[in-house]
Amino acid sequence: MSLLIPLYVHPAEDPGAWHRLITAAARTRAVVLNPASGPGTAPDPAFTAAARALHTAGARLLGYVDTDYGVRDRAGITEDLRRYQAWYRTDGCFLDRVTATPQGLPACRRLVREARRLGAATVVLNPGVHPAPGYARLADLTVTFEGHWSTYVRAFTRPAWTGRHPPDRFCHLVYGVPEALVPLAVRTAHERGAAVCGPVTREPPNPWAELTPALAEPDG
């Protein structure tokens, strides 16, 4: 099992979740930090302490950066990357809401190169759908599904090109999963060619305000 953990809740609001995450850090592929829909305007002491503890526990930390489907100014994205590294010693970035079209690929390629130049050892792209094939070659991990469990069960399709990449290059983030079906969600992701996943039980507007129950499940 390989879990990507976006935990979008402040450590002071749910310290128990952060403690559980720190103790289970070895079972994660990466943890996404998101103090203020980005790094914010100043270091947050609670996130600084959580990041330090996660690093000590062996977790890979990714800073959440919203690209607004290619509309956001690149200088703002670059500043976010720098702040995450300076304040929280992130190992890489989680680029959210990236474009998925062939037309957007060159700009996304330039953005990933800039992130690498700034020291991002791990880059995750989240178009939330299967993008044009070239995107998967840019990143270490591409989120090719983000959505509700009901959609995942009934409407998921997998393009043939994904078979040319190893499963550990793909991730499915599924919310609204009934708790009893979380192990099934993990197995389903693997069967659909994604070795990384992060099923949660909560619903929008912020399903990522809780940990995935899969973090407590035995491997297998």
C-alpha cells in the first residue's frame, strides 16, 4: 500500500490526526502540507513543528501549490515553492489544478522544470483526470482521478496510454468512501493501474480535513 496524504486541517484544530499521521509516516508515499491554500504569508509555528516531526519520522513532505489550471501568475507559484522550502523544508510540491490538455503541456513542462530548479526532488501533478499522455512524463506522480466514490465506481475509464507507465506513477484520490469500503477503494485503485491512493470518507467542501482510514489498515 502506498498512500498520498493531503491533510488540510490545522494541527491546532485536530492534533490527534497529526499525531496519528506522524506515527504512521513510514506507511505514506508523501504528505501534502497546506497551511493556507498555499504556504501563507508567514511561517505557521504549528505547521513548522508538524513538518519537523514528520521529517524526523521519515515522511516526504510536499507543499500544496494551486496553479489555477495555468491561469495563475508563475511568479506567485515560484514564490510559494520558495516559501515552503524555507519555512517547512519541503521535499517537493503538489501542483494542484494543473491543466490536462495538449495545449497546456508546454507551460506545465516549464513549470515543472522551474520547480526542479528550485530544489523540488518530488513533483506531483494533480489534474484530477487523465491528462494528455505527455503530462505523466513530467512528474514523479500524477493524480489521474480526484472525485467522489460514486463517480469512481460508475464512471471511471482508463485510457490505454497509462499502461505504458508503471503503476507507482499514478494516484487516485477518492472521497466520500463508506468507511467499510476503504479497503475495497485501495484494491480498486491498484486494479485500475494506480499504486498510490488516498481514499477518505468525508464529503466536500473539504474532504481532506481527515486522515484516510487506510492509514490504520494492515498492509496487504
